[in-house]
Amino acid sequence: MAEDRLYFRQLLSGRDIARTDPIARQMVNFIYLVGDRETGEAVVVDPAYDPQGIVDVVEADGMRLVGALATHYHVDHVGGEMMGFGVPGVAELLSIAPVPVHVQAPEAEFVAKTTGISAADMVTHTSGDTLQVGAIDIALIHTPGHTPGSQCFYVSERLVAGDTLFLEGCGRTDLPGGDPLEMYHSITQRLARIPDDAVLFPGHLYSAEPSASMGETRRHNFVFMPRSPEQWMAMFGHG
């Protein structure tokens, strides 16, 4: 029954929203909308580049925004300053729709610093928390590695993975706060309970397809080749 009620949309920056923004077109971020069609409630994952455009999509679908979720604090996902350019994000979203921003606790200070929003604007979580949007449950999974507080969202056999896992490769671990060993544990252990028939929805369009099953990803993505932390660290140039 919940599957019939599920509202789920994948929006590509530079195509579905922010069509004239050259940074959005270059960065090819995905923004996700998740909600309950029956109650009309929806949340947005990583509302960068075009907050008004995102709200317009939600409202055109007959839904109303009740929250925002951040996979991690990087500017192309939550807004802020990047390469001398200002990227609209959660701060601008809150001026249009004052909703809570859900983050993993270790990421809160970085989200605040990057976007300028306050602690009062955020709801902090720990891994295993569930956010309920109408009758739709979204499981929050803490997956450090790309950043200390990176998180993935599991909802109705769909994994919204941010920059933790792509169809090909994974998020960088050489940026501030990155940790290759944590990334290994996130991909091989923290996401181990996600079944093969679940569908992976990544944070960027870095491959030909916008999504793939976890089984297919585990078979073909090179990040699943190492069989030990030592092999993983050697692959990432730390061995």
C-alpha cells in the first residue's frame, strides 16, 4: 500500500531545474523529492541551485514541502560559496518554505558554516533514525567517508546515496573530512543490509544511466573489488 502512496522524483540540475545555470549543468547533481501522495507531504534531498524551481515542481505535483534532507555539507548539495560563485541552497529554500533541515549530527557544524543556516534550522540525527513523511518511512544511514556526516536514505527499496556511492566509483576521500577507510566500511558494511534488488539513486549523473540495482552495482562497480581494508587502501594509494 505504501508503494502506491510513494511520491518519488529524481531531478537533474541543469536540465529539470536551474536550466540556465552553467555550474548546475556542469556539476550534474541529482535532487530528490520523496513523499506521500495521499497526505501531500514531501521532502527534498539536497536542494541546491534552484530552490524556487524545486518548490514549483513540488507544488505543480500537488504536494507541499515539509522538510529538507542533506546527504552532506558540500556546496553543490546544500548551497553556499563554490569557486567564487554563490550557489543557492538550503538557506534560500528556508526563505521560501521554512522547513526543518535533517542532517547527521557530525555534519551539522559544517552545514551551518557552509550555508549560514543556524542550529535551530536543523534537526540532527544518528544512524538508524527514521523520518516519517505521511505514511512513508525514510531510513537515515550514516555513511562517513566522503565527509564525516555523510548519510544515505533508504525508502521503499530505493537507496538515495548522495556522494557515498555512484553507479561507477564512489565519492572522493581526499577532500577535507574525507576518510578512505571509513568509506570502505560504509560501502561494504553500513550499506550491506541494502538488498541487491533495491535501486541505487546517486548524487550525480556520473554514468550513462541515472540509476541501477544494487546487485548490478555490486557486480560492476570497481569499489566492490577489494576484499579487505588493506586491498582497499592499496587501491586508494595508501598501501
